Amino acid sequence: MPSKILFITPPFTQLNTAYPATAYLKGFLEEQQISVAHCDLSIELFTAIFTSEFLQLMFQEAADMENDQYPEMNRMKHRYISRVDAVLAFLQKQDIKTAHKILEPHFLPLGHRLSRVNTEIIWEVGDVGIIDKAKHFGTLFIEEIGDFIQANVDEFFAFTKYAEHIGTSASSFDQLDEFLSYQPTIIEEKMLDILVEQIETETPNLVCFTIPFPGNLFAALRCAQFIKQLFPDIHVAFGGGYCNTELRSLTDPRIFEFVDFISLDDGEGPLLKMVNYLEGHISIDDLERTFVLEQEAVSYKNKVPNTIYHHRNLPAPDYSGLPFDKYVSFLDVVNPMHRMWTDARWNKLTISHGCYWKQCTFCDVSLDYIGNYQNTTAEDLVDKIEKIIKDTGITGFHFVDEAAPPKMLRALSNTLLERGVNITWWTNIRFEKTFNFELCQLMAKSGCIAVTGGLEVASDRLLSKMKKGVDIAQVTRVTHNFSQNNIMVHAYLMYGFPTQTEQETIDSLEVVKQLFERNCIQSAYWHQFTTTIHSPIGQNPEAFGIEITGPVFEGFAKNDLYHQDPKGANHPIYTKGLNLALHNYLNKAGFEKSMSSWFDFPVPNTTHPKDLIASFLD
């Protein structure tokens, strides 16, 4: 019997645009004459929840459970129910008429977020400012409902994730197994209704879930459990980023009550082999990079040599069939880079597979998605871009590379200009010295509006220890080149790197302050360092002066590690102060304040001169 595959992105991922994994695999498999459909269950469920009909059920469910968190919302429930359809439709289409309606006094109920709205935000004049303000108010209104759902109806519910805490660092399957034995929540019941409708419409014999993050795992398992109960003849497969990073050491057979195959790394080869196996053309031992259950034990099938599908030979992702009218633009934080992630529609496309640098000691460089670097041509990329625009009608592109190669960005920019293909785009880069003023100018002309990149610890000693291949002076000059060409720069910042001292943390903050002050960067975000099993640090912690203390692996997930850093500072106590300072710098404020003013405990003065960044530019 010929295979029919249904790909599913389980709740919840980004809500403003489609996660690309299913589109990539659909494009590939249809070229192999395999029938494929895909469903973004994430956006389908979200837009089914935020309706007047479902909200009525939600308030009733909370009453039946005798839960009364956010009682003021309960008192105003009729206004939430009567307004939700209009607000969600506005966040999907953003028309000026509805924007005016939303901003009318008394249209939206003043719940716990809207009653504390920041009245000091300066909005643009004209229609753009009105739409943005309405979008911000509408987002807060939707978030209030989300808070109510999480507090009263389903503790797992959150925007862009579901039950994330039980998928994160789940070294044992015990907790997942326990929660799967409970009755589905009202949210999960709605998800399963949509799933059944999709299965009955598409009639697949193989359902494949892409699981990019811990916040997608439980929903995928709940769906798979339901398929096994209701459609026992359908086979189920899991793949995606979570499986690739967390499940490589899998030994616990219990997950195979819900799933038949778990594949690792790029999905094209394993999926093709699964199809051939299900159609009876090959044996189970011919599968590639795939876990199965054999004789009640987990067995890893990986016939070598693997079938390799090089990045340059893959077709364009096929986004057709996804509901682009349903995606929602949010505006919760008025941070220019945050808007890139939550606002507007973006087609996601990879310029190159893997990372051309692949040396950073904190990164999962041992895994295929980082370590296996493959390139293509600019002509091929622009062909794919034109195909995707035709499929989606969207001309915004987010190139989702680990680090987009400067040579490819030059070639891509030139080809876009030569062929007259007008797009708006942004991507992730390394702050390479190759990004001189002329290249940044060329990228801007071709439609580039933003770049993101890792400044990490902003300390030359630690950047060297990271094998980052950049120093502060180089980052300064490169970010300045982008900013001079009106390309926004977002810096990923890290604190708590092994052996990082208190002095280095404060000095890093001083560097960040001066970069904002000189308009080299316009946006940034702090992450606390975590050791992972697949990074050089995780594989050789002694060389970095740390000791791994857990967790104990119990047969399921293995990725994030706990560690002690005897030479470093007490890193978690800096979280609040670092974020407070950054919030001010983002808003062009607080530059005159001392470093100590951001922290509620004594910290040393910075050792950097006040003109450090200026000196690199001069």
C-alpha cells in the first residue's frame, strides 16, 4: 500500500509564523513521489482556544473546578468572551478600523495586565502608531486570558510552549508517563479533536511529529497516545531538535507504547527508509539513524553508509497547505528585536547546513546540525526564495542558520539585486571582520534589516576560552558597520561561563553599556550558561575548571548538565541586576548610572575605561 504521510508540528511553537521542519520534509518527499500533508497543530489549537465559544467553556471549567485565580477576570468574563474574536482577528490582519475600535475607552476589560499598561511608550504618529498601540493592547488582553487558563484550567498552558517543565531535563520518563495516565485537560481535548479531524481528512498511514523544543514533547506524546488508542493501524514517528539533542542515549522502552520510530538528525534519509520499510521493500535492519522497539528493548538501527542528501541538492521547502491567514502578530515588549520574533510573517529558510566555524566550546559541535557543514549556491537559494514567495505570498525571510557565512551573504545579496527579487530579511551571524562597511551596505541594499550574533561574555579572556574567534574590538567595529547601514544588531549575551569572576561579569556589563551608548547594538538578551553533554565543555569539564554534578541519567533524555564552578562567581545572583541594566540600556536610559546601582549587593567598579568602545571605533 503506498504511503501517505501526515506531518504535525505539536503545540506550541512561534505563533506569528510557520515552523519550517515539515515544509522542508514535504518538499523533499513529494519530489520522491510520496504523498504528504502537513498540519501546524500549534496555530490550529491556539486559534481554536481564543474564541468566544471556547472561552465560555473555559470560564465554566474553572467554575466547575472551583478555581478562582484572577477573580476580577471572572467578574468581567462576559467582556472577555464578547471581545476575544475581534481582538484575535485584529492580531491576524491588523486593520486600522479595528485598531481604533480596540483603543476606544471601555472596549477592552482592564484586567491585571491592561490596568498596568506602560503609558510612557511613545508610539509613532499616524496609522502605524495606532495599529502598534492596538496590537500592544490586544496582546496584553490575550495574555490575560492565557494567565487565567494557566492558573485555573491547565497549568501546562503557556504561549509558545506546553508542559515545558516536564520535558526539560527529563532524564527519567517517569513524570511524563505519570501525566500521560491522567485524563486530558480541556485544552488537550480540543487539540485531540483537531487531530482527529486532520487524520480523518488526510487518511495517513504514517504520522510524523517534529519536536523542536521541550515545550512540544508532551503534546506530541498526548497526540501519539491518542492515535494508538483510536487509530491502531497508523504508525507514529518522532524527530526534530529535541530528539536530536536529548534522546541520543535512549534506553527506556516505555515511550514505544506511543511511538514506532524515533529518528535522529536530518530527517530525509530516515523518513525515506521508514516509508520503504512500511511498504515492505526493506527490512527493519535497513533503517537509518532510527530507534525502534525490538523484543521489548530499545534498538538503534543505523545501516551504514547512510543515504546522504546534500543541502545543495534539496528542493525548496513546501509551505503550501499551511494556514497563513491564522498566524498571529504579538507586540508585548516594545523591543525592536523581540518584535522580529513575535511580529510579522517570516518564511524560514536555511542558507547553509551546520556551522562553518563549529569551534565554540559551549556549543553542541559534536552533533550533525552544527558539525556537518554543507553549502549551496546563491542562484539555488534565490530560486528557492522565489518558489516560497509563490507558495506563501510572504516576502519576509528569516534565514535560520547557526551562523550565515559572509561569502554566501555577499553572493546572495548580489544575486537578489541582479535578479530584482525584493525581499526583507534577517539572519544570525558571527561578528566576523569580513563584515566590513561595504558588505553591510550591500546586504542592506538587498533587503537585510537585522542581524543577530553572539557577543556572549564580552570578555576577551573568556571569548578566547570559548574559541569564539572574535574579540571585543572586532565586535565593536563589525556591529558599528551594520548600524551605520541601518541594519539592527541584536547581541546574545552570556553570563556564568566557567571560571567567570565577579569582576568579569561587571566588566562585561560595562562593555554592553558602551556598545548601546555608541549605537553599535540596539537589542540584546542575557542567557545564563548551561553545560550540555554534546559540547566540548560537557565532554571535558575538567579542562574548563568545572565539575559535573548531575542529573543521573535514567534512560530517557540526556542534554543539560548541572555543574559546580569553584573558580567562578555565584552567577545566579547577578540575573536580576543584569536584566534591569539591560532593560534600561535598551530604552536608551541609565547610561550615567554606576554599575553598583543595578544590584542589591556590593559589586566592584568596572576596570574598563569609559571610552573603551569609542577607542576601538577611533
